Amino acid sequence: MRADPSFADFVSSLRQESYLLKIVNCGLDLLRDNMLAGERIEKIKFPKHYIRKYGLSNLYKLNLNSRHRLIYTLVSDDLGISVVILEILDHKEYCRRFGYK
């Protein structure tokens, strides 16, 4: 499992006892067990931001709780298929990023 540097910086800035860190860690554990645990996002719904920044061909979201979404992609490399965590968004940011109202 890998992560975008901005995601890694964000997670490392969280306090050890924070609720957000707890649910992020639970989500990461879930993805370690099953990389397809999230919901696949249709290609037509990919935000241009992700296409420009990552040039990805697949995109998934994992609902961490009712307010937070973990956005990730799957990439193939020499070791097989890996999860790459892109970012965590609260519901409001998620709706804005994906163009929902």
C-alpha cells in the first residue's frame, strides 16, 4: 500500500488519539485485507483533478463513516496490484470535488 505524499503528511499530522486517525487506520486495515472493499467510481464521474494529477484509469471511494471518504486507486507494478491512497475528504469536500450538490 502506498499513499500520495499529501495524504501521508495529513495523516502524520493527526494526533494519536484523534477519532479521524482511528477511522483512517480502520479503513487502511480493511483495504489491506480486501483492496476492492471500496465502491468503484464510474470513469465518467472521475473528477478532472484526479485525471490531470494522476492520469488514473480506476478510482474507488471507501466510506470511513457517514462524513469521511477515502479516495484511492489501484496500480499494477512489478510486485502485482497495489492500493494507492490519494486523499481523505469530508462529505462536503467530496461533494464539491465530484460535482454533487
